[in-house]
Amino acid sequence: MKKNYLWSMLTTVMVAMLSIGFVSCGDDDDDNGGGTSGGSSALVGTWYSIISEGWEYEDGELTGHWKDLSATSTRVYEVQNGRETGQYHDYSSGDEAEWEETTFTQDGKWTSTNEDGETTTGTYTVSNGKINLFMYNTFVNSVKYSISNNQLVLTSEEYDDDGQLEEREIIYYNKGAYPNK
């Protein structure tokens, strides 16, 4: 009877050890951070916005489209009956260029500063090609991202309660500090 108890205890310890081994031997080569704080070495650094573009929808129909060009003007496209007409209006941003500079650190923190010196901070995680942003320990947004040739592209989508797309925004960033601050 004592032998069976010992064998049972040894089996339990071995199963526990193997379970730990399998959990810790997952794929650690994911450059997207694997859902942990911080993560992607390609994402870490300072990025400045160069172009942003957005689309607005109502009941699944396109109702608005805009594009900020090189932080110097905004182009608003005319939309009729859910389609762009090909016409647009350019609006100057004035004498001051509008820009945003965002820094991601390896330890999972981000800081964003705009042309007025306003700063926003938070934490982030990276998982499955998405950056999950948090402020004050509260989830704020999840954005898809891609990095190629020192350019970061963020895509954000907002949906209504019925799951219909309401807004899509794409922002392009170059790596480095904003050159004309």
C-alpha cells in the first residue's frame, strides 16, 4: 500500500513538471510580443505622423472621407449616396503644422506628444499584429499595425452596437523625431 502511495505521488509530481515544461516551451520567437507588455523590437522607438486618412459610415454606407496630407492640410472628399464624387476641398492647417510624435518603450509604456506640447501616456501590449493601448490601467483601443521600411501603419476601426463599421482610420508614421519641431 505504501508503494502505491509513493508511485501515485511521483506520478502527480511528474505530470505537474511536464505541464510546466510544455507551457514554458511555447513559441517565443514571435516578434509581435506574444501578448506581453512591450514586445516588438521593431515597434520600440519614436514615430511621427505623416499622413492620416479616415472613413465614416452610417448603416454600412460611406458618409464621409478625409485625409490629412503631410500635416499641412486636410482634404475632405464629397460623398453622395454612399459614393465619393471625385470632388474634394483642401483646408490649410494654418501656419503651424499639426503633428503627433509617439514613443513605444521596451517595457510596455507609450507617450504621445502633439504640436501644442500636450502629452498623453499609457501602457501597451502587442499580440497577433495588434497594439492594445491602456490609459490609467483601463483598456482604450486595439489597433492593427504593420512595420515596413521604417514606416509604421496603424489601422483603427470602430463599430456600433450591432457590429456595423462606423469609422476606419489609418495613420502613417515615420521612425524618428518630428523633423520640424
